[in-house]
Amino acid sequence: MDRIIDYPHLIQNINEMINTLEYDSSRSGGKTKLNCDRLYYLYSLKERYSKVLEEKNSKKSTTKKKEVN
């Protein structure tokens, strides 16, 4: 049984977490040190999920093109 993952919603949640941590970091220098590793990993997750989403979209578009031909 495959699990369906809603990548657009997941990326949206990651963006909200990034924005919250960046805002929190801008208010305090100490928070910047605490949040920098979390921000790094969130940006890497965002990049990874964006690539997966692009691959899924490209597979759907190539499948549609094959059906038309």
C-alpha cells in the first residue's frame, strides 16, 4: 500500500517554519545561533521535496504527451 504524500502542502509548511525561524533569529543574536542548523536542514528538505515534486510533475506531463500521440 502506497502512502500518498501531499508535497505542495509539505513545502508550504516548511516555508512557514523557515519564515518563523528567520523572524525569530532576526530579533535576537543568540537565537540566530540556535536556529541556524534548523534553518539549514529545513532549506535542504525544501530543496529535496521541490525536486521530487518537479519529477512527479514532469512524469505526469510526459505520460499525457504519450497518450496524445
